[in-house]
Amino acid sequence: QVQLVESGGGLVQPGGSLALSCSSSESIFAMKIMGWYRQAPGKQRELVADINRDFDTNYSESVKGRFTVSRDNAKTAIHLQMNSLTPEDTAVYYCYAQRLKWPQAGRGPTTDYWGQGTQVTVSS
């Protein structure tokens, strides 16, 4: 089983910044896609941003230009830099990974994994 552990959540004022990290128990070399989802109270879980093996990124329209997703050099974690935060960004943020059964092939069957989530609160 792959374990994903998020860190970096907390309380921040509107207009401020916050950085999240997601550490994987297995090298992210085995992952087809990794990314971040979030769920606000009374709302559906939604994609925030993700990054694939080719370093291509994908962002929700609501965070484009404000958030940046990246992979570390050691291939053990992904990060989410959040800037210009607003109260609408308040949510539990979850790390997501889609693991390849055959990482060397770079394609084929995958298994989904989720972290436990970290709370981000944007408030004065």
C-alpha cells in the first residue's frame, strides 16, 4: 500500500500565501499522475491541480495564476504553492496519486491512492 502524507495546512489571512507538501512512501517515479484535490464544507470534492510524469500541469480555473504544483528533485514528494488566498480557498486539501502497476512501462493499469487531508483556512 502506498501512503501519502500531507503537511503545511493551517490558518492564513486573505491575500496571504501557504505551501503544502505531500510525501509518498514510494517514489513518485511509480506514479502516472499526482495532484491535489480539495473539499469545502457542503461542497463536492474538486480537482485543484495535478502533474504527470512529463511534468505537464493542470489547474482548476479558480486557481490558475495563483497556485503552482511541482515535484521535488528526489522524486519523493509533490508541493502546492498557494498565493493570493481568499476565503473561498478554505477547504480540506487532499493529496492524490495514480500508481502504475508497471512503472517502467509508463502506462497500463493504475491504482488510486489518497492522503488523509490537511485543513487550510483563509480568514481574518
